[in-house]
Amino acid sequence: MADKLVYKARLAEQLEMYKEMKDTMKQLVETKCKDAKPEGELLGEDERNLLSVAYKNVVGQRRTAWRIVCSLETKTEDDWKQHICREFREQVETELSELCNEIIGLLDTYLLPGEGVSLSGESHQETAVFFYKMKGDYLRSVALIL
């Protein structure tokens, strides 16, 4: 099952279908977590990178849209145009917040070590740093729109 999901995510990446890639990687994390051993790593390096690329692209698209609509909203003088820009900005902010909270939830629930868990081995420590950095990036994205 995991091999099929990884293949599907890679194909979605090649096709630049990042929403589908994100959904597939979310499914992979949730599926692998059910069978994971507490002392083992949940995702391999390639799978971690696919997860990162998937969320980076869907969130990046929303952040770009947010910057553009904010700029247009401030430059527009007509009330009706500002109203339309504001509606789009609010929609993008909602989507951006939901995406960031989704990946933060995955990281907290499945991928980051629990409180009091000792990380032995360099690979476990590198993996934890990778996921903590991801979490920080998405927390920053949420803070940007607040």
C-alpha cells in the first residue's frame, strides 16, 4: 500500500498536481502510523521530502495569492473593488490557515516525538529536526496572516 501511495505522490508531483500530492502524502502518513513501531522511523528520507514538497507547494500557492490580493486591496480605491479583494483575501486566509493547521496536526500527531521521548541515534535526531523545522515554517505562515 505504501509503495502505491509513494508512486501516486511522485506522479502527482511530476504533473504539478500538488493538492493531490498533499492528499496522498497525508494518507501515507496516516496509514503508516497505524502499523508503526514506536522505536522506528515512520517515514524514510524520500517520503519525508515528498511530504515537505507537497505541503510547500500548496501552501506556497496560497501565500503568493495572499500577497497579491493584499497588494491589490491596498492599491484599489473603489469600494466595490476593495470589497471583492477583501472577500478573496479572507477566502485565501481561511484556506492557508486550514492547510497549515493540517500539516501541523500531522506533525504533532504522527511525526514529532512525544514529550519526554528520548531520541537516540543520529538519524532519529535529524528526522526530528526536519519535522520541527517544518512545523516552524507553517506556524510562521499562520502568524503571517493574523
